[in-house]
Amino acid sequence: PMHPVVTENIEMLLNIFRKEEVSFHMSGTEAVMCAVQQVRFHTGRPLIAVFKGAYHGWWDGVMQGAGNPRFNFDCIVLKDKCPASLELLKMRASEIAGVLVNPISGMGWGPTVTASLASGGDKVTAGPESFDRFRKWLSQIRETCTASGVPLIFDETWAFQLGPGGAQDFYGVDADIVTIGKAVGGGHAVGVVCGSHRLMERRDPDRPMRVSFVVGTFKGSPMVMGSMNAVLKWVRSSDAAAEFNGMRDRVAAWVEVCNKTFSTEGLPLSVAAYRNMWCICYHQKSVYNFLFHCYLRDAGLQLVWVGTGKALLNIEFSEQDLERLTGMIVSSAKQFKADGWWYEEASTPSLLPLVLGPTLKYHSSHILKMFGLSK
Ligand SMILES: Cc1ncc(COP(=O)(O)O)c(C=O)c1O
């Protein structure tokens, strides 16, 4: 028998994510594995399409590039906001089991922020406009998937980062399957998949002996379900909506104050933010910009996601916390400047040969096989 909170959680999840069925898992990675297995099972097609740079957990079935030791033949990587990607989806629809989208990573500040972190430059477009562009792009993917009969999966493992209604509400675009994780467990390890009856069904309606085996000893464990219950109740409350909006307004005001301070102090930096996501943009070219986060750490600020250049603010950060944050960035930047890391004419080395060379060498036998050149 299930504890009543499990039924309550299912009802709340179905309501928030507008789907017909839910399954529980032990991590975001597993939720993605389940979603991918389900679309393969029901379409009978081999390929999963993902977008460049999007993280979907550490499973080698969807992980791109560095860190994945497997040459991934059943996962195709497409470019965000590119009409050719939509054409490819249409052309190869009969092979594609599903399109997996991370509705934050493609919003337009991934590679540009990383480039800014690595060298400097004014290319960062983080902010509300990049979200609008991404909203348009997501609806084009939705239309293409619908027209081509390819299921669309939103990987929202970072649950509720865009607001209490998740990415579907935020962008006004619905997916066929949504995977959720992290905060939805209220501090406990969790993964959730919400989807239609048709795609969540573990049996083949035409061949009863053909099943999709997705299980887990600790899926839906009582402790996780209990804390999830509290999270979901809070997320649906008016308090949550007020807190999300309060944070949005505090952060927007902080960006203005912070940037004004940089310009008064003559520091070649700016911050860009959208809701609780923010990044530092470097306007002075320097191959040493990546060292700035070490100065921040010395000032007491430990950034997460340093590698991508993106950072997150907690929802409960007050105006005083944000003021402190400005102080830390400004004092670090003054010291960084005084130490001479920002200098004119700093050239930027091309990282491509450094990455491409070893990658090609490592995968050369697979690549030769792919083109029929190996013996
Ligand atoms: C979009 C996305 N998908 C999947 C995962 C993997 O989740 P977990 O770390 O719970 O396995 C993450 C984690 O960062 C994520 O951000």
C-alpha cells in the first residue's frame, strides 16, 4: 500500500505539469534515462536528438563531448536556434525517437558566457531578450516535433528554476514528457518523469510480452515522498509566487546598481541576470579572466558552475545579501585590476586545436569505421 502523500504528490505533479502519468526515480540522470527509454520503446526508433552544450546528467546515452568515454552513435547533437536543425529533425524523423531539450541551457548565454570568461568581449546576450528568442525557438521545435510525430522531452531536472509552473508555463510551450529532479525532492535524491499515458505505458499494447523495464529499489521512498509533498504544496501556494516575483525584482534592481558601481569605479565588468541566474561579463580581453573567480573566492564568494560562467542566486537572498555580493565583486575586481591581469593587447589563444586534436586521436578508430575506412 502507498502512503497517502504519494497519491497527493502524483496529483500535484500532474496538475503542475499537465500530464497523465508520473513515475518516480532516484536522480535526474535516471529520470532522463527513463524518458529516453520510453520514447525509444514506443516509437521503435533508435536516435535521440539533443542540443549542443545541454547537460542531461552523466549517462553516456545523452552526454556530449568531454567526459563521455563512449562514441555515441545513437545521439545526434543539433545546434540551438538554427533552422537547419529543424530541417534535420523533419528529414530524419523516421529515425528519431525523441528530442531532448534543456529549457535553460539553450537560452543564449552558454557559449558566449564561457567565451567571455575565457577571454573577454561584449558578446554576452544574457537577459530577458535571450529568453524571448529561446521561447520562439522552443515553439518552433514543438511545431516540428508535432508535425513529424517525434516526442518532445523537456529536461527540467533543475525543477522550478523558472517559476512555480516550470518551463512549460514560463515559455508557454508544452512537452510530451517532462523530467524533474533536484529541488522537487526537498533535499533528497530524486527524479520524476511526467508524461502522457501513451508514452509512459511500460507495455507494448500490440505485443503484451514486450515490456519496458524501468525500476529502482528506492523510487518513491517514503522520506523523499514526504519532503516532496512539502515542496509541492509550497510551490502551488501564493507565497511561492510572491517569493519568485520578489526575487526577480530584487535581482533586476541589483544588476542596475552593480553595473553602475562598476562603471563609476572604472572596472571593465558587468553583470547580466535573469531571475536567479546571473553571470559576469568581461569587457577587457584577457586570457586570465578565468582567474577572477579565484579572487572572488578569496573575497568569500564561491561560485557554482564556474566552468560555464553561469551562477545562481538563492531565492531567499535579501537586498542586503545582494549588496554584499556587489561589494565582493567590486573589491575583487579592484584587486584583479591592481594586480595587472587586465591589460591591453592581451591575445586570445584558439582553444580549438587543443581540444580537437586529442579528441580526434582518441576516437580515430570509430571515425574511420564510420566512413568505412578501417580494415
Ligand atoms: C538538466 C539536467 N538534467 C539532468 C541532470 C542530472 O541530475 P542528477 O544530478 O540528479 O543525476 C542535471 C543535473 O545537474 C541537470 O541539470
